[in-house]
Amino acid sequence: MSAAQKNLDRLQWLFICTLLLFIVFTATFALYVFTEWRLDQANERRYQSYLLADELRQSSDDLTRMVRSYVATGNPKYRQYFHEIIAIRDGTAPRPLHYNRIYWELVYPRNDRPKPAGEKASLMSLMQAARFSSQEFARLADAKHQSDNLIRIELAAMDKVASSDSLPAGQAAALREQALQMVSDDRYMQAKARIMRPIDEFYQLVEQRTLFEVQQAAMQARLVRFVFLLVSAGLCLLLLRMRSYSRDVLGGSLRQLYSYIVHIGDAHTQPAPPAEADTILGWLARTDTRLRELARQQARVQQQLASQAHTDALTGLANRRALITSLQAWVQQPPAQPWALAYLDLDGFKPVNDHYGHATGDALLQHIAQQLQQWQPAAPCLARMGGDEFVLLLAGPQDHAQAMQQLAAQLGQVQQLGGHAVQVSVSIGLACFAAGPAPGADEVLRQADLAMYQAKAAGKHSVCVYQPGTLP
């Protein structure tokens, strides 16, 4: 038997041993992943337990702030929020997304309404589904009961304030003072304390139970991790033995094989020297020739795709990605002259699509793009943001607002497209900047976008210049 055949037999025997050890390795790894998953689950259950209890505490605090705000100001928004919080907690209203991150005090000034997630679920039903122990759930149920008792006091205080609207000023002030006393006296604070005591007891019970679960899961994970490392070490030793018998089978060293694989099909490197035909390196050499030709074909295709990635397919203008790139380059080198960014949005574009069809809508977008190119052929950047929105970068010491008024009038004329007389107006937001340093590209685009929305709010078919502090 030749030395090469002996090496091949040894390589096969080592391969079988390595395969068996790899099976053990895979099983150990799966077990390790499972134990880590159990550890994550234990931590997640612990976190969710605290989160549910904290929601009960937080909703009680939110109700207190809403009722006190209503009593102090008489603003009906706070009373509305009070009832919304109760409806969400009792499951009669959909639970908002990321409910734990909603700050009710900021809902009114920002008009940032909580977004419903879909299904309705009361807080108590979520607590029941969390598989708390009977003692833990009893604490939460007690806290919920005490919170409901407190709500009755708060509702009575708000009713007093509501009834004072039709009374003389003196009587109304007296009722407001009584209502304020109801939500701030010792009786009220004692009722609040009766909510917090069972919640604190719940935290202690959950801490004892979940901490033990987490410690047990962590201990199992460490044990399996140790076994996994031992199996990995054994597998590495077998792989090292296999390496010593692989040279003759491969037809060269691993370094040569690596060089073949790294540069195979690479048209930018020199072809590897020929190898023996009946070895793996010989097969790779033949494959290398075929792959180099494929690489040249792929390079041609990639050039086409790169061009398409920065161009809007419908209008031929720059797309959003190309706009951001151009705008970033523009603001990084402070312009030496005044400039502005115009954000254009077509008014009534959807009715054009609905009435005449998408083909006419596409033709209208193409016509608008052509008019913009003709109106400002030397613009540093002209792009379609998507839909019926366009962005135009203007440079030079001119009255940009007046220029946009003229452009809006031009774009608002009746157009003959596909046998139809089509007319749309344009709302334009304008962010103007002096020569010198400018804000970042995202901020510039944001200002123009906000100005466009103000133009929409002002009745459409208008031009609005961004002014700091005047927009929502």
C-alpha cells in the first residue's frame, strides 16, 4: 500500500472520528443554546413581572396627575386622558404600542395621541396570564382594588370642578378649592399609600421567586458551557491531526489551497500556477478559469445596478439616496453665497390617479420633473423624494420665495396628458440659509419639510418659508 493511500485511509478514519465528535459538539451546542434561552426566559419573566406591577403603579400616578391638572386648570383634556387611562387599564380600549413610554403630560401640547396596538386586554388579565403565584397575584389584586377605590375619590373631585362651570365665580372657586382638597388631603394620601404597600410586597415576593429561577438557569448554563468547551477542544485536536494527512489529498499545502480559494475567479489578480489535474488544486485551477469570466460579466452588471440605485426610475431625477448624498456634500463645504432648499408637494395628486388612472398620474410626475429641469437646469440638486414630492436646491443671491411663487404658478397651469386636461396645484416649503456654515443635511431637509406642511395647512397652493419656532 502506497504512502498516499495510507494517508488517505488515516484521513478517512480521522474524518469519521471528527464527524462523531462533531455530532456531540452540535448536540452540546444545542443544549448550551437551550440553557442560555432558559436563562433569557427567566430574566424576561422577571422583567415582565416588574413591568406589570410598575404599570399598575404608573397608571395610578398618571391618574393622580390628570385629576390634579384638571382640578387646577379645568382643561377638559385632562379629564379625557383620565378616562382613557382607566379604559386602557380595564381593557375597554386598545392597549397602545410601547404604553410604558407614554407621558400623558406631553400628549396635549404635542398632540401626540397614543397609538392603539389592536386587541384589548385589561391589566388584570395580563397579570393572570403572567402565571404569578397565588400570593403574588393577591398582592396585585389588592393594589388594583385600592386603586379603584381611589378612582372614586378622583371622579368625585372632577365632578365638582365640572359642576362649577355654570356657577358664579365665588361659588366656582369654592368648589375648585374643595376638589383640590379632596385630591391632596391626608385621606387621599393614605389611599395612595394603600396602593403602594401591596405593590412593594409583590416586588419582594417576585424577587425571591424569580431570583432563584435565574440562579438555577445560570448554573445550568455554566455547566453546559464547560462541557461545550471540552468538546470543542477535542474537536480542535482531531482537526489538527487531519491537517497533517491532508496535503497529499489536496495536492499541495493548505496555504496554496487558501490562495486558490481567495483569488479564484478574481479578474484583478494573476492566475494561479497550474496544479496536478487529479487533485483538488487541479480542479480549482480549472474552475478559476471559468469563474474569472463570470466575474467580468458580474462587474458589468454591477455598474448598471449602481447607476439605477441613485436614479428615480420614473422621472430620471436623482432619488432620495442621491439627494441625501448631494446635500451632505453641499453643507460640508459652507457655500459662499445664500442658498435655499425647496420641498414641493403636489396638491390633489391622488384624485388624478383615481380619476384618470395611474398611467396619467405617472405622466404628470414626468411632466413636472421636466418642467423643474427646464426651470432650473443649473440647480445643484433636483430629486424626487417619492410619491408626488420633489426637492430642489437653489443657490445664488435671489428672492427664493418670489421664485417659488412663480414656479408654483407655472406648475399649476392646466396640462394636456393622454387626452385629459389635468391641473394640480403645488405646496412649497422653503428653508433659506445665508452664506457660511449650515446645519446638517437631515436638519435642512427637516426644515423644508416642515415648511411644506405649513403651506399645506395654510390652504395649499402656497409657499411657506421656514421660521424657527413658528412650526409645530
